[in-house]
Amino acid sequence: MASKDSTPPYPSAARIADSQCFPQYTASLKCLEKFNSDKSKCQEHFDVYKECKKKEVPSENREEN
């Protein structure tokens, strides 16, 4: 059983699914599956996801606008 103080090194599935960048995230994972985890084949997907995350508005700010 994990300690309550420890947090996983990855975001929760719920947070990812609520993200504006979920389609880009999913495309990156599908690419990795398709190319047997060869990251060099999926760099374009990673870059698109990274740019989306830079532009993403935090959920608490989205509710105010």
C-alpha cells in the first residue's frame, strides 16, 4: 500500500482525460505502441503535445472565463 505522502511520477488518468491536450496525448501513446516504443519515430507527436500543454489553460482558470 502506497503512502499518502507519495505521489506517482505521472498525472492521474482523470486529469489527463480532462485535459484539452488529451487527443495529442493519446496520439503519442498510439505512436509508441505502433513503433514498439521507438521514440525517434514519434517525435512529431511529442512536439505537438508539448506545444498544446504550453497553451493549455489550467482548469481552475477555464471555469472563470
